[in-house]
Amino acid sequence: MNPESAGLRVSEKNGITRVEFIEQNILDEENIQQIGEALGSLVDAQDTPRVLISFRDVAHLSSAALGALITVSNRVKSKDGELHLSDIDPKILEVFKITRLDRLFEIHETTAEGLSAFG
């Protein structure tokens, strides 16, 4: 699946795949499925995926989107890769904390911090 058609902007630099969301609201079930498939394809295309997902422009995120992120995280870990998240709005970050997903994901305040966290 083409990342752009799933609402993702993807770039690669120094072996790290950076993913940003084009949409502010990630709520639609069909769109979330497309995002999950596109992220899965990005992970599957790499031997040892190193992915940074930036939520800089995201204002709303559904629980289904969180589920898709967990799936992506599991795929990355199964390939001994690294997944980092950055630029999460404080309201959305609160949801990560309530659901304890802040313990599952490596979350950074900025993209720069996320990029420098890769081993």
C-alpha cells in the first residue's frame, strides 16, 4: 500500500524511516486500517526496521489507531528493530499514560530527540 494514500508522509535518512501523519484526526476505521497496512509494509520491507513515528500534526487519535500502533510495534520487535514515537499532543499523551502504552512505546518530546534515541 502506498503510504501517501494512507495519509502518511514517509522519509528515510541515516537508516531511520520517519513517518508523519498528514491528517489531524486519525479516527476513521477504514483509514486506520490503511495506515496499519502501510506501516506494516514499511516494517516488512526492512531487515531490521528503525522507525520514528511523529504525531506532530495529530489532534485526535482513536483507540483503533492505538491498536494499529501496538501491531506495528510487535512487528518491529519481532525483527529486532526499534520503534520510537515523538511530538505527541499532551491530550493524546494522557491517553497513552492512562492505557499504560507509555510503557510499551519509547516516546520523545520532539522529532530530534526521537532520532537521537536510536542505538
